[in-house]
Amino acid sequence: MSVWRSVKAKQLLAALLKIGWMETRRRGSHRRLARPGWPDYTFAFHDSDEVGPGLLGQIAKKTGLRPEDF
């Protein structure tokens, strides 16, 4: 069983901003996020999109997100 649950993209973005990611650029639904010590990450979801557990786990590996950050 996955430790991740499905969340709305709006909640995911809020959690990333909470742990230190900053939006550096935006074009449509694509947002470029940056955090010192990490490669830039492109966040390409609409606010109401549902992000499933599998994709959330992949995003977590690239961003340092943890389940308790929500």
C-alpha cells in the first residue's frame, strides 16, 4: 500500500511552496519552481486536477516532498 493519497494539484502546489519551493516563471498552467540545492521542477497541472498516489511518489522523489508536508 502506498503512503501517498490522491490530492488536488492546488494542494500539492501549496505543499511544495510550504517546504521552500518558489515559483520563478509561469506560462499558462506550467509553473517553473526552484529551490536551493535542487534542480528546477516544472509543475504542469491545473488547480482542479487530481494527482494520484503513483505520480505523487514520483514528484516527491524529485522535490523532497513528504506525506507529512500536506
